[in-house]
Amino acid sequence: MEAANLPPLVGQQFDDIEQQREAAKLGMWIFLATEVLFFGGLFLGYTIYRFTYGQIFVHTSRKLDVLLGGTNTAVLLISSLLMAFAVRAAKLDQRRMLTWLLIGTALLGCVFMSIKGVEYHKDYVDHLVPGRHFEWHGADPHSAELFFWIYFAMTGLHAIHVTVGIGIMLVLALLAWLGKFSHGNHNTVEIAGLYWHFVDIVWVFLFPLLYLVGHR
């Protein structure tokens, strides 16, 4: 097919828009696979230490705020629902609805980060941040500090991913308002949705592993 005859939404290296869409999805799935390997290493490390220092991990987990963590879980699940509706709105060419759903997803991401900030501040006040000022009045303070090292590493990296996702959603909302995703050009929204759902799934695993281990 000659480049001049291609629809404007299709890159010259693709035969049609469907091939372009499948290539973009494959690229995102490959990226997410590398993210699974990255977080998988962290989960594996947590699991090893969890069985090595089981009892102390139970005690330290009780210092985490289950209510805040549970609220954040609900916030992200609702944001995933909005993102799914946003993809549907993009496919149906509903520009206004798509814009507001993307904004709503970003706002819920901001709510998540705000709650996480409150929780981090509470940990700081309670001297649970690993380092010179870490305080643990129970048994085995070194293992307790190890738990919080893992906690801050995993939740901190997740928070970075959420922050990136918020930025993506806001940019997409602006583009949607400008009508950039009309006439079947919804691939970008769909790809962004895969990323956002992945971020939510990671938290769904983090919450029980970190917050609920001491609340059996």
C-alpha cells in the first residue's frame, strides 16, 4: 500500500489501523512484562524475608493504618472502573464523556496520593521511617526496620507509577477535549488504560501483603 493512500491515523510502517493498534498493544504488554519482572523481584524478596522473620513482620505490619490502606484500595478500584468506562467512551466517540472520565481517573489518583502522603507523615511522626531516627520499642528492631525498608521501597515505587499515570490521564484529557481521539483513534486511551489497570493490580497485591499480614 502506498504511503499516500494510507488513512491519516496510520503510520507509514503499517498496512492498516488495526495492525498499528495491535503493534501498540504488543509494545505495552512487553513493557508491562518488564514491570512484572521488576515488581516480582520485590515481591519475591518480601516473601523470603516474611518467612525468615515471620513473627516480627506480623508485629510491624500492625503499625500500618489498615483504614487508610483499605480506603486507598477502594479509591484505585473505582479509578480502574472509570478508566474502563473511558476506554468505552473513546470507542463510542463520546468526546465530552471521555474527557470527564479521564479527569475523574486522574483526580482519584490524586486522592490516592494525598491519602498516601497522610500515611507517610504519620509514619514519620511515629519514627517508623528507616534510618537514624527509626525507633522500635519491641523485639528485634533490626528486622522491624527491614520491614519498613521493604514497605517504603514497594509503596514508594508504586506511588511513582501512580504519579506518572496521573500525568498521562491529564494529558489525555486535554487531548480528548481537543478532539484528538475521534473517528476510531482510541488506541492511545486503550494503551493508557492497560498501564493504569496494571498500577491498580500492583496495589491490590501490596495491600494484603503489607497491611493485612498482622491482622489475621
